[in-house]
Amino acid sequence: MSRYRGPRLRIVRRLGELPGLTRKSSIKENPPGQHGLAAATKKHSQYSIRLREKQKLRYNYGVSEKQLINYVKKSRKSKGSSGEVLLKLLEMRLDSIIFQLGMAPTVSAARQIVNHGHILVNNQSVDIPSYQCKPQDLITVQNRKGSRN
């Protein structure tokens, strides 16, 4: 399965505020669907809570299920808290850093900027949004005509 390409406000209404997914906000307050109001007042099980948190991670960072599983496996192998290591791995992705720097309004827009080759990491063009940056990396915009805008 590829990235989610459906209505993003529906995801925001279901899971709550996700700044990396969209800048828009919905007028409606209930979750989407026929039983949205009933689902909002219902007590959620532990499984439901964990599933929602996993989905928040997936949608907020724009990763697929398989990518997230690989990040979880990598975080469990490393020393320290696996949850903190998982968040560090997701935050050190190039598209996430471009979003955090304010070069793009959403993570998907940052992903597109990286895919189009507008970003240099240590003076080398990188067009892979999942590129794992290191703390010493220098991230700049290419000096091309279309890149500066």
C-alpha cells in the first residue's frame, strides 16, 4: 500500500490535530461517518487507543505501514527507550526536517520538494524523502532558478 491520498480532513477529524498532515481545520467536531457522534462518546479499549496512536504516527510523518514496522524493529534493537528512539528516527527523516525548518507547509509538501531534487545535504543532491540525516548534516536549497521560490 502506498501513501494515503484520500481526504485529509477526515483523518484530522478521526484522530485529532495533526500538524504534519494539513494546515486546514474542520468546522465539524465529531468523527466522520454515520456513527461519528456515538463513536466520540464511547469508551475506547486499550487496543483502540494503541491503534489510534500508531495511525497518528503514520499519517503525521507520511510513512507506510511497512516503513513504520521497520522503524519499530530498528528502535527495539537499539539501546534506550524504544519509543524515544522511534520518534528520533522519524524526526531525523529529511522530509520531516524540511517541514520542521518551515520550508514546506506540510510533510507531504516537504516530501515533494525533496523528490524534485531541490534540497542539498552536505552539498550533494538528495531526492529520497526517507534519507536519515545526522546532527552534523548541512541542509541547503539548491541554487537553481526554480528552487529558490
